[in-house]
Amino acid sequence: MRVFDSGIDAMSSTTTIRFGDWATLGAQATAIRTEVFVREQGVPAELEMDDKDAVCLHAIAYDGDGVPVGTGRLLPDGHIGRMAVLARARGTGVGGALLQGLMAQARTRGHAAVELSAQTHAAPFYTAHGFTLVGEEFVEAGIPHVDMRHGF
């Protein structure tokens, strides 16, 4: 899979989003997801990494120094998942840049909408980016989630 860079200004710093396959970006995505989901949130490592990674388009956000600080993935069916930003980069626009980049990739691939399962505490972030709630709250990996959707 081709890898390309998409420079996106995020608040006062510059964030670069790089897209690619698991073979290319998997090590960086794993490091970020392990820090956020496994270490911070206590998600079992065996639940965090799954067989879907091999078929997804992955995104890595790099800070102005070129250090990976966030990740997310786009599944072939248009679902966005595994959005994670390191604690030191939260509140800087990195998450929004990742989300917008993944949404643009979904539109390019012909999806009429994107869906995701958001941790309930993060639902306002997604709502601010045009997502709406779909269904009731549920628990996954011991964490409350809600399904959300954004049509194009």
C-alpha cells in the first residue's frame, strides 16, 4: 500500500498525518495504542491488537518534531477505530486532525458515511466533529461505549 503524508495545521503546532498499511505503520500504532489503551485504560493487550489491523488503513499523527503522538484506523467497511492520542499531545488538535484525515480517506474510498464506537467520555469530541449517537450505551473491554455515525 502506498504511504503518503498530509500536512495539517492543528492549533498552534503542525501535525503531519501519515497513512499506510499495518506492515508500514503497525509498530508505531502498536506503541501508541499500548500506551493509551493497555497501560492507561487497562484494556487487555490480547483484546487491543486484532486481526482487523491487517486489512485497515492506518493513520499516524506526528508532532512538529516528527515524533508519533496519535493513531487511528479505517476499516474496509467505513468504520473508524482505535483512535488514540498520547497524554502529552491531548488538547492540541491531534485527535481532530486524525479524525478529519480518516474521514477524508473514507470519502475518497466512496463511503457515504463513517461509523465508530466511541468511549462514552469521548462522545462530545466526536459530536463536535459532526457525529451523532446511534443506539444505547454498551460496555466493551470493561469501558462504556456508544455507537456514532457521520454521513457525508
